Amino acid sequence: MIYGIKGKIALKKNTEVVIDTGGVLYLVFVSINTLEKLPEQGKEVYLLTVFITREDSQALYGFYDEKEKELFKLLIEIKNIGPKTALGILSSVKT
């Protein structure tokens, strides 16, 4: 399990952030709320993460705080709500 990720922001766009952890670049999906709290490109950041593995994919989801991470985990336990839908729900709620 990947608990968190720390590095410099290499790219920010829509609900995706690329984090450079010293030469390895990680694509991390985030909510709009988390994206708005992140520093500018090139600055150091630390995000809590949830790593989800499926038959055909692996994805890393990042959260600025524990509250959002826990809510995400609760949402994806609901039938027919996947990680992308959960991020959409989190993005529509102001924190």
C-alpha cells in the first residue's frame, strides 16, 4: 500500500497532478478541492493516497487531508460508485 507521496509538482491539469519524487514521475488523480489547495508547479507537496488496482489498471488517488481521503474510501464502498465518480462527488462539495 502507498500511504502518501511527497515530491515536486511537475504538472497540474484538471483533476490530475504529476509529482516528481526525485526522477520517478507519478500521475495522481485528485479532486478539485485538493487541486485548489496545492502549491504552484515546481513546489514541494505531500499528499495522502489511495492506490487502487483493477484487472486492467492501476491508479493513485491523492488527498490534501485525511478527512477527504476517508470520505473517498467510504464513497467507493457504495455499489456503482467507482473512484472517478467519488472524486466527482468530492469535487462538488466545498471543504
